[in-house]
Amino acid sequence: LTLASAAFADALYVETGKATPLRINGTAASIVIGNKNIADVSVHNEQLLFLTGKSYGTTNLLVFDKSGREILNTDVMVTAGTTSLV
């Protein structure tokens, strides 16, 4: 999942219990997730984050550079997994 340079992006979708890589254009210095009970984010480096779905619901993700400029502002939708039992 790669995001354009625009600060506002379409909603991101992630399944519960799964991590999704998120590449950003810009150098992240500060990252905020609205509700850590719904999703969490971990930093691999300044341009690669991992978004993990924790519980069903919607929250938001904000990413800022070292000057405090907003790089990303998007909703995060955590959905049910698509795994089926055989």
C-alpha cells in the first residue's frame, strides 16, 4: 500500500489480527493513531509503517514530518478477516 504525496488519502482497510505495510511519501517524525483499541501502527523506518487491525471499527491515522507539517491524514477501517474454515 503506497500513498500519494497528498496529505489526505482514501480510507485504509486492514483486517483484524493482520498487519499491512504502509509506505508514505515524505519523512515521518510523528505518528498518531486515534484509537489504539481499534488499530495500531509500528514504525519500520521514516517511510515504512505497519498498520495492524486490532478490533472492528474506524479510527484515524495522522503522520507529521519533523517540521510539524501533515504528511498523511486518513481514516482506518478495521474489518473482519476473509479466512474461511474448510
